[in-house]
Amino acid sequence: MSHEPIPFVDLVAGVRPQREAYLAAIAKILDTGAFVGGPAVGEFEAAFARFCGAPHAVSVGTGTDALLLALRGLGVGPGDEVITAANSFFATAEAISLAGATPVLVDVRDDTLTIDPAAVESAIGPRTRCVVPVHLFGQLADVEAILALAARHQLAVLEDAAQAHGATRVVGGKTVTAGAIGDAAAFSFYPTKNLGAFGEGGAVTTARADVADRIRRLRDHGQGARHDHLEVGYNARLNAISCACLSISLAHLDEANARRRALAARYRERLTDLPGLRLVAEDPGATAVYHLMIVRVDVGRRDAIRDALAKDGIATAIHYPRPIHLQKAYAHLGQGEGSCPIAERAAMEMISLPMYPELSLSAVDRVCDALRAAL
Ligand SMILES: *Cc1c(COP(=O)(O)O)cnc(C)c1O
């Protein structure tokens, strides 16, 4: 029937095709008793490192842990400033604060909504240690420009790749993949992410063996050898059942990302040149994995448009309604309204449309028709 509700995401539909494989993997772990650590963890880490083209992957409890442990692994701490985008999920800045450093939130490009390299450059000061480009909505940030300015100013680069598992971009004739670009990259396996666990999860990828070793130690109470605590760390390990299930999902991730791209292509085709609506630009050479499908509408019309879609049974969301520098938790930074005008304006314009691999093309068409009618 044509008026079945269209959810924003459908995690149950995502589980269905591999349900038996997941249950078998869980049963195997129940029978071995290796619930924390054990072979499933190392196997997933090796497979995920291979997928990203990174020499090392270290699994951790959450994406926020991945950011925090990566920052600490890169030597970021109290007294340091870390530059990141104002329009990310709160955790990007939160992890910087948890590491003891100070987030410096900068504006984004108006077309792609990823961090603006020029804004990064002008925010660099004597205490800047690190830049955290966010591969927002599944598209790689301007990594070429950011790597160049980081090299010039001797800054570490930590990719926030929580929304970009498998995203690529052609840089200087070479294809680079999220997770194999900066000094380290942080991934989240929160259930709604492109690669999602059945619970919380995260990982850090890096080419630096020293950073990988430090993160392995930090996630396990700072232990070197057993009962030998070299520093104060965290309990931030990823459990074996999650790793075993993630290995199964990872084997199907390219397929799922390709499906997201096909759905995005249909949205783009149907919504191009629609007056009163803007799409997020795709950078030349970038292959986005569409964690989210974003459209921008005129400020002041958003609620009415979302209400009209809701009446048609179409669920939407907003990512994110308030930029990080305007959150109460960061009032003390003193970055008031007007400090990141593009991010602030985008926050009032954006609508996230339904996007998940099991969404049908006819559902996309229905969303586009409803948007056209609402506009
Ligand atoms: C989801 C997300 C995080 C945090 O990951 P958790 O696993 O929820 O802790 C960080 N940054 C971005 C951009 C995210 O989307």
C-alpha cells in the first residue's frame, strides 16, 4: 500500500538478511566463554584495518572512547587546543574536553558542510596541537588541504570517521579511504552508523604502531603486562559478541554503502533544481557513503515541511539542530552566536531524510513527491 509509514531508519530490516549468521556467532561465543577479549576481537580488528587500508585497528567501547583514546594516544592533553568543526555530533568536542584539552570550534564550507580549511588555518595558535576533521554525513572532509596545513604547522590530524566507514576520495590521483588518512581515525559502531553493532562500539585506526600500542594500553586500565599498570587509563574494551557480529556486518558493508549511494543518487536526481531546496554538494573525486541524506530548506519553513512529510507517514530528523559552540556545555568557550555563521545557518535549514540500505527506491520517490508538494 502506498501510504505505509516510511521510518527514518530501520535497524530490524538491517539485521534480517544475516540473522542466522549473527545467532550462530553469538552461540559460538556463549559456548567458549571468551566474552571479553579472545579471538573474535582480534579477528574483527584485523578485518576492519584491512577494510580501511590502515595498518592497525584497535576496538574500543564507543566512538567517543575512540576519539578520546586517539587524542590521548597522539599526546593531546591539558593546555592543548584542538580545532574541529562546529557542526558535528557533540561527542567530537566532548572527547577533546575529556582529554583535558580545549576545543576550538570553526566554521564549515557552505556547499559540503565539512570543516573549512581556511577557518582551520586562521584558528591555529601557539597552543594548537591537533585538527579533527569530521567526515560529516559520510563524505570525507577536505583532507588534502588539512594534511598540508597540518604538516606546515606540525599538527596531528585525527579523522572523526564515525559517519564515514568506507568513504573515499581521490587525492593527487590516488584513492584514499576514511581511516587511512590522518595520524589516526576514530570510528563509531553505534547501531545507526553505516557499520553498527548491537550495542555500543568503536575503533581507532592508525598507521602508527606507537599510537596503536598506547591505545591498547589505555583501553585496558593502562596495563602493560597483566597487573602492571603503567598509567591511569580506562575500561574501554569492546566485547567479543559485538566484535563477532561486526565481522559479519563488515563483510556486507560495501554492498550496504553501495545501496546507500544508489538511494542518494535517486534523491539527488529527483530533488535537483527544486526551488527552495538545496542539496549538500559532493566534492569532485569523493565517494560519500551517505550516513545521512540531508536537504536544506529556507529558514522558517522547515517545521511546516517536516509536518507535511509526517502527515504522509514520512519520518525525518535534524542533524544537528544546534551547533556545538552554542551548546550550554560550551558557553564557557565564549564562542557566541555569529562566530560560525555558516554552521549556524545550516542548523536552521537542514532536514535529514530517510536513509538506510533497505529503503526502497519507490519510498525515496514518495519522499521526493511529498517534499515537492510541501515546497
Ligand atoms: C556517532 C558519532 C560520534 C560518537 O560515537 P558514539 O559511538 O556514539 O560514542 C562521534 N562523532 C560523530 C561525528 C558521530 O556521528
